[in-house]
Amino acid sequence: MITMENVCKSYKVAKRDAGFRAACKALVHREYEAVHALNNVSFTVRDGEMVGYIGPNGAGKSSTIKILSGILTPDSGTCVIDGRVPWKNRTEHVRQIGVVFGQRSQLWWDIPVIDSFELIKEIYSISTPQYNNKLEELTQLLQLQEILKTPTRQLSLGQRMRCEVAASLLHEPRLLFLDEPTIGLDAVSKLAVRDFIKKLNEEHKTTVILTTHDMQDIEAIANRVILIGRGQILLDGTLDELRRAAVSDGNGNTDEPLDLDHVMACLYRNLNIL
Amino acid sequence: MRKYYLFFKLRFAAGIQYRMAAVTALTTQMVWGLMECLAYKAIAESSGNMPMDYSAVVSYIWLKEALLALFNTWAADNDIFGMILNGDISYELCRPLSVYSMWFSRTAGGRISEALLRCIPVLACAFLMPYPYKMGLPVSAGAFLLFLLTAVLGLGVTIAFCMLVYILCFFTISPQGWRMALTGAVDFLSGNIIPLPFFPDKYLRIAQLLPFAYMQNIPFRIYCGDLAAAAIPSAIAGQVFWFAALTLAGLLLWKKAEKRVVVQGG
Amino acid sequence: MGIIMRIWKSIILYLRYASICVRSAMQYKLSFLLMIIGRFIIAFNEFIAIKFLFSGFEEIKGYSYGDVLLCFSIVQMSFTLSELFGNGFKVFSGMIKRGDFDRILLRPCSPILQIIGNHFEIGRTGPMITAVITLVIGIRTCSVSWNAAAFFTLALMIAGGALLFIGLFMLGAGLCFFSIEDTSIINVLTYGAKSHGKYPIDVYGRGILRFCTYIIPYTLFQYYPLQYLLGRTTQWRLAFYPLGIVVFLALCYAVWRIGVHNYKSCGA
């Protein structure tokens, strides 16, 4: 499904120092420094896999997602998704993918959710029977019956996230990116979203790539974890493998059962990627 | 008093930080001023007798651009406005200060800092303009002192009016809309679009009955010598009167608004 | 055939967006109404200012009150139309900062369509009322003999002006991609032209006239066709000058395209 090979990406970032004089200088002349966001990143994802993509802030997670979704062009390397190069045929590519940003909304604030859905139907040119089928299915699975007629601004965060997920799936993408989908949600909504994603994968074989800081999301959803730090892939395996890596590199207290957050903290420290 | 001073200082420091915005504002204001000067020049050349001397109009225009931050009625302090909109006002009520004076000093601090920051480059450019568009010096030392005095009073009237607008916002469900509708009219009546002497007589008489003629109109016209010496005392009296009246109205209305906030919980 | 279908679909989609924007605005009816009234008053101020100024004299550089009013209403109407349709470009820097542009790129249709569709601003119709009122007064009091050619020229001027302002908004939006902190400098060119374009540009002298022809071609929809409309010249080809604005629009679009390309290779 996804093949990514030797992808590199660096940004030029304007240096900015504090203080009034530096501010004046920056008006006339700016200095740039290169930040290597991705450094030789390679991995493959098979059809129907559910991959957790994790790493500390600024590790290169969102750059990877942006490249995979076709809105960022890498400096070098190749990436092929279902035979398409994302940034080359963007329009065609984005038709096949869905993206959920946990911190941003794609629903119109002041109008009922269903109207946002209708617009998305137009945007993706989804045929009416296909749209109706999918809407019914999503409504059932995510329990949207009660809230479809409500304006987005009146929804709770959990309700809104369920609608966001549905909005990203109306066009039946084969590949779904979830960027912190459970951030700020209450326990019930978190569980609902996780269950739904698992079901989605079972029924439609949708490939899911999930970035999150919530290790329970990973545990519940992902059957494979890719750990990225300082722009490089550091580990690629199951959660158990991750756990073992954390313990063996650490202080050797193998008998102490670590919870996942500690595993991650341990890993980040050992790999020195914070 | 010290507390108010600190509020003033905080706002002042915040104002200094926008640098790119300052360059943009300078360009904007110079273009605006120059275009107006050119338009009035064409008017002066076509009509012969203008209600104000051309040189006085030029000075008026540059003063208006330089001190825009002091006297405009449409730029509200967004923090205060936000507090009213989202209900954070309840925090303000917890402070051991009078909210009215706090907001007043805050607004004054914001306006003065911005005006100082912006007027220096604008005035420098305006004084360096080629002849007919060059900003003139005040007509006399006395006029300059009176300009300073009336500018302070004018600022007082402006802020007292803005406070009234803030407080009125408590009583409407659409503060932004109200503010826009209200300030649109005030902009014109304060002489911001065209100087008041260009009003036809009967409209001028009406405008002079309103507080808005006592904001920027008085100091600017004293500076450029357009306001006759005999008219100055009554103009100052008018400023004092409107300052007192608007402040009083603001305080009374605030009492009512405060009750509302306390009762409704913001 | 394919192209016609695509254009048709785009129009349908745009109308969808527009209807959503209108319905969103209608959620806050009082606010909406006051906003329109406020904007109407602000625009009306300019009209009153012209009226007041002209109470003291007959003409300015040979233009009568009616002539100036006509010119004012043309510029006002162009600008309002450009705000109505091109508002998305105006608020674009905010979209970039919030990361909303990513979402736009994630959808399989034209980014420009989404940007302008998302921000169709019906609330901008306030100044339109002023523009219509002043246009009617202008048409009745100016020295033009109104025939089909005159109305055609008028329509072309308004359309050309709207395209020019949309081009400027697009230019400003395009500059947002180049890590420029503050692109509000472009407002000098848009709001400045709206406020000061109320007088035919030659009123401001030769220097400004040149700037407004060769740097930003305002004169193509304002000064030159106005000369023909007011019968100050018999050269009918001046009436077609607004068509030249298409070239300017293409240049602005080029900047926008480079910007989008830059965004895709640099992120934001």
C-alpha cells in the first residue's frame, strides 16, 4: 500500500533572537538555519495494516503525514501509495485518503452537521446512493442519529470528534490518517472512537496510520508501531518489541512491570531523542 | 495610583513590540495623508476660496494621520472587548480596583503608547515633505501649548466615549455590530473624514452640539491656527463639559452593567 | 465537453458554499443586520463627505459633483463586489496560521474555489447599498448621455475594477506563503484605492496617474474609460481598457501559484 524510501526533508527556519535590537535587525536581514525534519525515512505499510506512528514533539511526525497526504513535497526520496506519488497527482491522491486532525475541525461551525456532510459530498463528487449508504452506516456505528441536525458549535468535544471522523470517511477512503484523534476526549468518547476504528479496519480493510501521544490509543488500535526521533526511524515493530527495547536498554529493572507511558519515556530517554 | 500606572506601563510595553506592523502603518498613513493633501490641492485650485487655508488643511491632515491612534473611535482594546464577549469580565471584578478606572487607564496607556510609537516617524516624514504638502509648525508657542492641553482633553473625551461604547456592549447581544454602527457615524462627526469647517453651515451647527466635535477637531484646528483665538475658551469649556458628562454617564451605566454581570455571572 | 462539465460543477459547488456561508451568517441575525448597517454607514460617510465638499464649490479639475459621484460609486461597487467574492483571500493569512490551508489541499477540488467559497461574505452588502444609491444619483446628475454604449462601458468598468481588487487580494494572499510576517501592506493598495479612488485619478496629478497606470493599473477601469463615458474624449477604444486588467489578474495568479508551490515544498 505505502512504500516510502529514503525520504529527506529539511526546512529553512528564520533565526530570531529576543530583544529589541535583534528585532530591528530582522527587519532588514534574516539569517536562516536548516532543520532536518526527515532524514532518510523508509518504511512500507501493507494493505489493511494499522500503524501507530509515534515520537516526541518535533520528531518529524507531521512532516511524514503531510508528505504521505500529498501536501508537502520531500527534498529527495520516493514515496508511492497505491501506485500514486502523492505530491505529483495530489487531486487524484486525496480522493483516496481521509485525514482527521484532532485539534482542527473541518465542520462548519454554525450549521447543522448534516449540512457539512452534504457539502463534503459535493466536494468529493460522491454519488447519491453511495453517499446515503455510507452515511447510514457511519450514523449507526458512530451513533450520530441524535446529533446530525445540531449545529457544530453546540456539540460536545466527543460528539464533534465522532462527526469529524465520519466526515473524513464519507468518500470511503482506503487509507485513513488520524492525527491525535482522541485528544481532550472523555473516556466514553475515547473508547467509542477506538472501537469504531477497529471495526472500520475489520470490515473495510481500511489502512490506518495513527499519530498520537496517548499510548492507550496505540495499544487499542495499532498492531505495529513506528518510532521516529530527530527525523529518523528508530524502531519498527510490535508494542511488545517496543517494550523489550525500552527495558533492555534501560537500567535493567526487568521485573518491574512498566506501564506504556513509562515505556515511552524510557525509550525517549535511552534513544536521546527528546 | 501606582496600580493604574502599572497597567499603563504593561500596555505600553506590549504596544512597542509590533515592528513590522509599525512599518506598514507608516506607509499606509503617509500614502493616505499624501493622497488627501493632493485631493485638497485640486479642490483649492479649482474653487479658489476654501473654508480653511490650504496650509492649515495640510497640517490638519498630517496631525490626523500622526495621532490616529489617540483619537480614533473605532479601534477598541481587543482584550477588553474579548473580556466582554467571552465573560472573562468576572475575573476583572475580582480585582480590588474600580473596573472603570482600570479600563480607562488601560485604554489611555494603549492609545498613548501606540500614538507615540507611530507619530514620530509620521511627523518626521510629514515635516520633510516638499513644499505645499509639508506639515507646518504651530502658529505660535501659545498655540502649541493650547494644542497640548486640548489634545489631552480631547483624548479624555474620546476615551470616555469609548468606555461608554464598551459598557453599552453589556446590554446588547451583538457588541461588534453595535460598535460598528455607532463608530461609523462618530467617525464622520468628529471630523475624521473631512474637517468640520468643510461642513455646510447648518450641519456644522448640529455637529458642534455633539461631543464628537470636541475630540480631535479642537486641538488640530488650534495647532494650524484655524480656530479663532476668541473661540478657544468656549471650545475648552466644551471639552471639559463633555468629558465630565460622558464619564459620569459611563460610571452610572457601569453601575447597572456591574449588577447585571454579578446577577448573570458574566 | 469535459471542461464545460467541470466549470458547471465548480459553479454548483461554489453556490453550495455560498449558501452555507449565508446560512451561517443568518444564525446571528441581529449581529448580521447591525454589521450591514455599520458598513453601510461607513461607506455612506464617504458619500456625505463628497456632498459636503461640493457644497462649497462647483467642480474639481473639471469634474462636476455628478461626475465624481459616478466615479465614486463605480469604485465602491467594484470594491464591494471584490470583497463579496474575494473575501477568502483577504482572510487568508489567518487560514495559513491556523493550518486550515492543509485541509484545503486535502480535498480533491481547486484550492481557490474552496478559499473563496468558504468565505463568501454576504455581510459585505452594506456598502453595496451606498454604491447603488450613489450610482443612481450619479447617473442622474452627471453629464453623460445614457445610451447602450454608456451602460456597457459602466458595466465593464465595474467588472474590471472588481477583478483588479480580487487580483490584489490574491496577491496579498500569495505573499502569505513567503514567510512574510505581515502582508497588510497590501491594504494600502486595496483600501487606499477604494477611499481615494472616489476622485478620477488625474485629480491627484501626473505622478499618481503614472503609478496607477504602470504599477497597479487602476486607471484601466477608472480614469481612462471614465474619460470616454463623460464624453471628454471620443476615442471609443478607451471603453475597452478594463479588459487589460485580465493581464494584471494573470500576474497576481502567477504569484499565487508560485506561493502554493512554495508552501508545498517548505511547509509553513
